[in-house]
Amino acid sequence: MAGPTAWAAPRPLEIRYEAATKSLIVAFDDGVTFTYRAELLRVESPSAEVQGHSANEKRIIAGRSHIGIMKVDLVGNYAVRLHFDDLHDTGIFTWRYLYELGERQDEIWQTYLTELEARGLSRDPKSSIPPD
């Protein structure tokens, strides 16, 4: 008897970056299309630099309201690597991660804003520089 199967995320039919709005648009094969702000993708990067190695190690990345994406690389047939213009490029965004992020992006974004405020940080790069 086979074990339970993992949920297979829909696969993207189209991935495009719109520089004017700094947005990544991903159209999935189940008919759902998500638009992600580059800032959200940067601050929620699945990289160890952002996520850490456990839930309590996640870093809050401030000062990225200006962020853009310079390049999108396919990683096999399961993910993309985003190259941000702050030179961050270590996160591998799987189709599943992108889909789940798209479904929950309003909630995730609000949590991010709440965390910034609680720590006295800002989305503005100039306001996020610690004083000397």
C-alpha cells in the first residue's frame, strides 16, 4: 500500500517581471495568477539568510521598499532563483512556496509590517539605518 502523497503544487505557465511596478507575475496551470511585490519576495526569501534554520531564527529584513529584481533563473523544473538588486540571490523559490506565498500574501505582508513596527524598523532604506 502506498503512503500518503504530498500535495503537488500547480506549475507555472508564465513567469514575468514588470520593472515599472517591481512586480513578479506568476500564472499557474490551475488558472490562478498571483502578483508579488519584489519587496515581499525579498523579505520572505526562502534563503537561510532570511529564514534561518528554524522558525525562531527568521530575520526581519527592513529597508527594502525600493527593491527590484534584476534576473529570474529557472532552477530545474521546480523553482526559480531571483536575483534582487541588493545582490541577494540565494533563495530558491519552489512552485509550492510561490503558490502558498501567493495564497497568503496579505496575511504574511501584515505580519511583516507588524514586526517592523514592533522593532522600530521601516520599509524605507533611509529610516532603517541604525544611528552611529
